[in-house]
Amino acid sequence: MSEVLFVSQNPLGRCENLTAVWDAYKGGKAFRHGVDGMRSAERDGFSVVVCDCLPAFIEGKHKTVSINICHGITGNKVYGLHEGFDWYDRAAFGQTDMATAASEASIPIVADQLGIPEERVVALGFPRTDSYIGMVKGDGGTFLADMRSYLYAPTFRDADKGGWLPRIDFAKVDSLLGNDEVLAVKRHYFTEEPLLDGTFEHVVEIDPSEPLTPYLVDCDVLLTDYSSCMTDAYLLDKPTVLATDDMDDYLRDRPTYYKYPTMYSSRWLKAEGAEYMLVKNLREARILGIGGIERQYRDLTAGACDGHSTERVCKLIDDVLEAM
């Protein structure tokens, strides 16, 4: 009988933090796709449940220990009861026994998200970051490594099959880029429609099903908005430019934990209709690199990410089992 049940709202491979731990954990284990798979965990004989998502209430829970791997705090406040999301399982609020955070500074945030005391949260880092910590441009093996390259990776908007995105004039951007420059566009895999409406010389769209990390490793600058890939960029010492076009509307429904955008990046602008300034910002960011704001944000959100997060989470699971 498997002792440890892994649960995610995403299939293995898409849930990067959980997948990293799943691949590394050597004990008896099983995986269930869908948060409802947690409900019968104790009845089904699992000693530990590890999830990376909004937890479900574990029915008849007395002995089973639940561990939540926090997937990030970059974007938005989505967990707590006070946020009023009708798809949150209210019965699960406060039931988590232990949770991991990516930094000491984010422990209070994770505790608030799950409704548990701060002493139940430990800063172990993001397991998914272990695969690229220490990588440099060229290690990703993509075409971005061969030139001055910028990566546009906006977050997903819930409404309207992906929602509103800045109507950047990519033809104008293409005309402004030099022969040794490229802007790679990678929409979120939930966004159905392509972001490019033509073929350009210096602007290309990447298949959204491809993993983002190799392109992030090989680019010089990330262009995004509220996406958690911002943290990955900073862990790779990549500067970021933020497109803040829909900031007021977006943050009205999904506010951030820190003051956006001033605590997130040194550079931001409304990109639509400002293609010249956008390219100027990307070029300046490439030359100047990350600064104090980016380093402070990296420490706040991912200070425990050092390439050994996965082994620490695996040890936590084994320690819990041993203590039973």
C-alpha cells in the first residue's frame, strides 16, 4: 500500500513543484489528478497527503498528515476565506498540517492563505527551481541563446478565454529590433488564441505547450505582467520589464501581496501604443541587469531557493512518516 498520496489540480508535468518532489521521492507513493482525490485519503489508507493546490477537506481526518507545497505568491491573493472565492473548499481552511514556503518572508502569507498558524509553515524553497538554479544563457538549448533576446510571457486572464492583453503592435516592434535581436512571444497554455497575427522577421511565437524554463534560461530580459515566472527570472539574474496596461482592472479583482509594480521591477510601462519605449526599456534592462528592487523582491518571495528545495521537501515527508 502506498503511504504518500500526491494531489494536484494539474496533471503530472504541469504541476512543476509537485512533479519535482514526485520524481525524487523514493518511498511508496500514488498520484491523483484533481483536488477531490484528497477527500478519501485517510479512508483509503494514506498516511501523508502532499498537494500543491487549494486543498480539499479530508473526510474523517484523524491520523493522515497533509502537507501543502506553496506554488508561489507572486501574482495574487487567491487562497484565504476572506477573498470570497466561491470555488474554495471552506471546510479545508485550517485543516492543513504543514506547508512549505519559498522564503522566510512569505511564511505569514502562506499561513494566511491556508488558515494555519505560522509555526506550521517552513521555508524550504520552490522544488521546481532546483532544475535551473545556476544555469546561464546557452544552457537552455534554445535559439534565444544565439542573439540579444527578449521573452514575452504574460499571465493568464480568467475571463474571455484568456481575457484582455495589451494590443502591442508587433509589426512596429519588429521594425524597431535589429538583426541580432529577437522577441519570443509565449502565451499562457490556457490562452487559446495566438498573440501574433502575422509572420515577422524578429518577433516569433513559441508553442505554448513547450516548457517555459529553457527559454527563460536563454533570454536576456523577461517581459511579463503579474506572472510568477518573474521570480524564476530573478533567480536566473534576468531583469524584467512589466506591461502594466490593465493594472487597475486586473488588480481590482486579484490584488497582489506587495505594492505593484514598484516593489516588483525597476521598469514598467503601458506597452500598447508605446512600442518604441517598450523596446528602449528592453534594451536598457539587458545592459543594466537586475538591481536592488529585483534582488529585494527575490529575497522576499524566493529566498530559500538554492537548488536543494526538493530534497528538503522529501526529507520533511520522511520525517513526518517516521514520527507517526
